[in-house]
Amino acid sequence: MQSAAVVLMGIAGMCFGWFVYSRFIATRIFRLDPNFVTPAHAINDGRDFVPTNRYVLWGHHFTSVAGAAPIVGPAIAVYWGWVPAVIWVVLGTIFFAGVHDFGALWASNRHKGQSMGALAGEVIGKRSRSLYMVVVFLVLLMVNSVFGVVIAKAFVDTPESVFPAWAAIVVALVIGQLVHRRFNLIVLGLGGVAVLYWTIYAGSSMPLTLPAELFGLSAQANWILILFVYAAIASMLPVWMLLQPRDFINGMQLVVGLVLLYVSVFIFLPDISAPAFNDQVSASAPSIIPLLFVTIACGAVSGFHGIVASGTTSKQLDKETDARFVGYLGAVGEGSLALITIVTVSGAALAVTPEAWHAIYDEFGAAGAGAFISGGANLIEQGWGIPADVSRTMLATMVVLFAGTTMDSGVRLQRYIIQEWGQIYRIPALGNGVIATLIAVVACLALAFGAGGAGGTGGMALWPLFGSTNQILAGMTLLIISVMLIRLGRPSIYTVAPMLFVLAMSFFAACVTLVQFFKDGNYLLVVLDLVVIVTSLLVMLEAGSVVVDIRRQCKTTGVESRP
């Protein structure tokens, strides 16, 4: 019964965010204009800039930013207790992630669909642009390299997910062609989801595997290579052909999965086995402050969302007023996934008694996506009567598909960044999409196999940097949006307040991990951590200087606002 109460309170909070707070931000702060000509219409190249139905675009944005992070982060953070995790997810969704994602989409839309890195040059200064884009590229390199490992490992550990994962690509290609020819979107969505769930059912009895060793590489390493070849091809196709329909169908799949999980809570009514605040934290575990706020990123606030919003989503926005639906409601979708993850791994579906729960969560990081899949499968079986093995395949496939769509978008975003570098520094070769894609993929594979050897797991070497770096990036995105609002003479407290909190926690976390890296003798991470800290500090100092100049000009001219 406790879990149902938590769900109701969380849903109530997110409904307030969507129906009340986001409307206030849209009308009073960002002042969305239905007559503004979006870059999708102004440029419309049929490849990257394509006006898109807001429901399809929501599916693209949601699944691109989701990945496995809103599952893994909360599933780990519950170690400190379910109460702080729930509070951060709900408040983070309402006041942080929603405004951050919505704001990044609005800001990019107002600047010809530029990424936040390129936008930093116009809003703050050219030096900030260069520094910001270094951090962005580093985050994308980590995300793509690690998600390649995550998906490959899932294919090896759960071979039942292989068939539905690849079948989803075929389904998406068919739907992309039909949507392009103006077929009914509702019919296509329902049909696509039905086929996708049939493949999940078929996959549960049809596991597919690669040979244990092929071309001198393990099965996992070969999957990594296959995934990056696929991602390279997918990133160069027009967005309407694969990226949009794949993300749309995966988004619909997640909605069905969320309905199954949430309704199961009200049917099964499981109690919560996890402690509200864990008083059995091991001595080696990190402190809840500040690590909670970088462990749960997606589902509360995440810098990667700003990269996606300004990198791919803004180039497909049909009307500026759609930005609220796509950006803020996308964050609410993330938050709802994080919330049900917390409930799933905290309740009787995973562990019947507190003792059983502590046996699973005996150390920090001991449980993650696996706990969600096991607990979620049991929850759906108890609520709907669907066999646990089918439910487990369904949830494992959901995790794989989300990671895959994030990887698709991530490689495309890396290509955009490289092409923007080509324009900024006048290097024509980098402006070529094929060359830019090859550079992006080679960089990821160099990290994967250079630092990880034949196993291809090198991306994990930099992953300890991701939490703090990603959240510093979120803070800097809010900083750029805040400077834009100050230039326009609009209230900026609604972006400045979350910016200050996120930056404070992420810098604190970066310093904590820096000390730990030094103690462990991991000097590569020490250097990279210092690069991120110094780079972001320089961007903030330059932004502060810009704000001071704006204030001085306003006092001198007597002008308090700009149109």
C-alpha cells in the first residue's frame, strides 16, 4: 500500500508541473510565439531540418534523452533511502529538468537550431563557445562509448532481447516511409507497437547469440563493432526515415510499459521494503550530499538533455508553441520512469522483507538496471498475470531500445558538433557529413578498444567522470538560458535558482571525485576532471562579465528590457 501512496504523490507533483508551472514558464518567461518561423521551416533540408508532428517529436526527444540512465541512476541511488530519491526526482522534474529541457529547446529554436555549444558563442562569447563545445564532445564521447558497451552486454546476457531490438529497426523504417506518405499516425503507432510487442514475445522463446569468439574478438566486442557501424549509417540517414519513427515507436512502447508498471502497483499494492533513509550505509559508500544529485541525473536534470534538445529536437520543431509539449513533457516522462523505478526496486516486488532488500543492496552500486528488470517483471506478473520470463524480456528489451535510440542520437549529435567546428574554424572537410560521422565513430571506437583492449570496454574508463561532468553541463546550459533572458529583460530567477543549485552540487561532486581519483592513482581522470572544472569556471566567469556589462548598459541608457 505504501508504494501506491508514493506513486500518487509523485504523479500529483508532476501534474502540477505540467499543467501549472510549465504553462507559466511558457507564457510569462519564454513567451512562445505561434507565428515564429522555426528553423525546421526556415531551413528544411529534408535531412536534419524537418518540420515534425509534435507527438512524433516528443517520442524522438523522450527516447533520445532517456537511455538507461533514468533506470540505472535511481536504482543505484535508492541505496541511501527511497525518500531522498523520490524528493529529488519529483522536485527535479518540476523545477529543474522541465525548465532546462524546455529552455534549451526554446533557446536553440530562436537561434537557427544551433547547439548549446555554438549558441554559447552568440550569447556569451567566442571563447566560451570553444570551451563549452569541448565539454559537450567529452560527454557525447562517454555516452556513446558506454552505451555501446551497455547494449552489447545486454545482448550477451539477455539473448532474448536481440531479435526484438533489431526487428524494431525494420518496423521503424516501414513506419517512416508510411508517415512520410501521410498515412494515419494513430493507426501506424498502434500497429507498430503491436508488432514490437509481438517481437518481444517471439524473442522470449528465440534467443539469438554470436559465437563466443569471432575474428579474434569476444561476442561483446563484436556487438560493439556492429552497433557503431549501425549508428554511423543511422546518423547519416534523413531523420524522418529512421530516427523519428524508431524513437516514436520506442516512446509508445515505453508508455505501454509505464502503464503496465503503474497499474500493477495499484493492483498488487506492494509495501516498501527499503528504508526511508538507509542507516546501514557501508563505510566505503560515498556521501549522499552531493553524490545523490549526480547519481540521479536523467529523471531529475541532465546536461545531456540540453545537447539533444538543441542538437536534434530543435531542428524538427514545427511550431514554437510545441516546445512546451516536447521539452517539458519529455522531462515529465523521464521523471515518471525514474519514479516507477524507485518504487519497483524499493518494494516487495524485488525484496519481500527489509532484510532481503539489504541483502541485495549490501553495498553502493551493488544493484542497478538488473534490479529494475527483476523487480519490474515480478511486479507485472503479480499485477497482470503476464509470465515473469516474458515480462523480463519486455523490460530488458525496453532498456536496450532506449540505450540504442540514445546512441543513435548521440552519434548524430557528435557529427553535428564536428560539422559546427568545421564552420567555426573554416575547415571545409569537417563540414562533410560522411567525414564528420567517421571522425565521431572512430573517436568512440578508439576509446572503446584503445582503453579497453580487445574487449571494447574502454568507454567505462571515463565513465566515473560522467556524473559530475554531465551535471556541470546542465548548469552551464541553464546559465546560457539565463543570460538570454537577462538580455531580453525577462525574469531569470526561474533558471538562475536551479542553475546555482546544480552547479554547486556538481562542482562539489567533481571535487570529491577528484580527490578519490588522486588517491587511486588514476591520473588520467584527475587531468580530465581538472579540465572540466577549469573549463566550466572560465565559461561562468565570462558569462558573469557579460551580465555585468548588460546591467551597466541598462543603467547608462535607462533601458530596462528588450523586445
